[in-house]
Amino acid sequence: MTTGTARVPDPVRRPLLSLATLTPDELAAVVTAAHHYGTDPDRWTDRLAGARVAFIFTAPAPSARSSFWSAATRLGCHTMHFGASGLQAAARETWVDTGMRLAPYVDAAVVRTNGPQTELEALASELPATINAATHREHPTKAIADACALLDHFGRTTALRLAYLGEAGNTARSLAHLVTGTPEMRLDVYCPKGYGFPPEELEALNGRRTDGDPIRQFDELPRRPDPVDAVYAARWQSRGLPHDDPGREEHFAPFHVNRETMASFSGDTAAVLLHDLPAVPGGQVESDVLRGPLSLADRQAYHEASAAAAALQWVLPAPAPVG
């Protein structure tokens, strides 16, 4: 028989690279946790006290970096920060090797590359736990923040219908995973031809649900689209990525959101606006709509820290106390 203080079991560590890896119950738990944080952040103080979190940001992202730092410090984490020039990857070290070098010193990493998902997966394969703070392919914490803004306004995320206008990039893909993982939620995607989800990806997304196809895709905007609860005006180009299409703005111009667009999508009640900030003046959405009374953009921005806190607690849940 042994004596002394009982050992507290190590917390389960798990990555959060994509919302597609979460079951509907797990997704609901993460969104609920994020919303609880946004409602009363002080109650989360020091929940992860002493956890060592590396911030690896190889692309500029002041908003994401600030929101994760705010959440991590409130949770009591120790943070260290790496930019592109501070990594051996800049000297052609592989992402696997970078992960191996960091693994002994961190409990989790928050990583933003704006690059291929495969780079993040290679790094995460060697780290104890990794959060995707954005790759070119996915942006899971953005979708969690979107869900929190919808919860603020509607009191629910289930049975909401959304319309997304813009390129089907990382914001749209993570939003689609949120939709397919949330009961009765629906999404209509409106993109110029060639800028939407490939048919095989759309089929795979819809295959996650058994109640019909939750996601529909259109390559033009009709005069009277099916009504929705929220219109998501998205950037016409993934952040930080160059393009070689000189007619790009012309292709996207019909998907510009103004008061008439919002009215056309409104049913019995006025549709609200979502936006994956920052907005380009005169681009995706008129400023009077973006800053109008039905815009949830500020709440989305506010809940970036909420999503960051929930993601950190998901990958590094606090150990249960031992009696």
C-alpha cells in the first residue's frame, strides 16, 4: 500500500486542426464553452495555469495573435512566440523536425501559417497538442466565433439558415463544417463559377448528414434567393495569398452586399450580416450595412478570444481534482 499525495492524471491532449474531426456533441460542447467564456471571461481565470503554449505565426495576423494571447494569459498559460524568421523552417528545416525540436518544451501550440494544411499536419504530428489558427484550407476558430455571434443574436445555432457570398476558401470551409455538424443548420453558398467548392468536396460535406443536403451551391445570385437568417459577406480573396486572375473583381462584383441584397435574403424577419473581417472598403459589403444595426461583425470580432479560449481548453483540458 502506497502513501502520500495522489498523482493527478495528465490531461488528455488532442489537436484542433479542423472542425470536421469533431462529433456533433463535441462541436456543440466547444461552441458552448466559447460562448460561456464570452459571457463571463473572469470565471475562466487560471483554468489552465502553468500550461506552456507556443505561438507559431508565420503570417501576419494581429487580430488572431491578440485574441489567442488574451485568452491564453487569462487562462494562466505561459506563452512563447515564434515568427517566420525565428523558426528553423526558414532555413529549410522540415515542419516535422520543427515539431520534434519544440515538443519537449511546450504543452500546446497555436499555429497560423496561411499555407497548406499538410504543413500544419506535419508540425502537429510531433507536438503534444496543436490548434489551427488558420491555414489556407481551414480556419476553425473563426467558425466557432461565428457560432457565438449567432448565439448572441438568435439564442441558438440549430435550425438556422445561412447564405455565404464570396470565395469558398478557409472561412467557407470551416463554416461548412460548423453547419454539417450542427443539427438542422443549412448553408447556401454563392460563388462565381470556379471559385466554389469542387463537386467532390461538396458531396463529401453533405455526406456528413443524413437529413438531406445541408449545403447548396450556386454560381450566380438570383433576384429573389431563398430567405435566410444571416448573410455572410466574405473576402473575395484568401488573406495574404496572391492571385493571377486580372478579372477577379469583375467576377465577384455581382456578389457585393448592400441594403438591397440584405432585403432580398430576408424573409419574415430581417436577415443579419456576418463578415470575416477585415473588410475592404467598397469591396464585399457596403459600409452602411457592415456598420448597421443588423451587423454581427463586431460580435464576431469580440468572440475571437472566446473561440481561442475554448480551443485552448479543448486541446488542454484541466485535470480533474483528486480527492
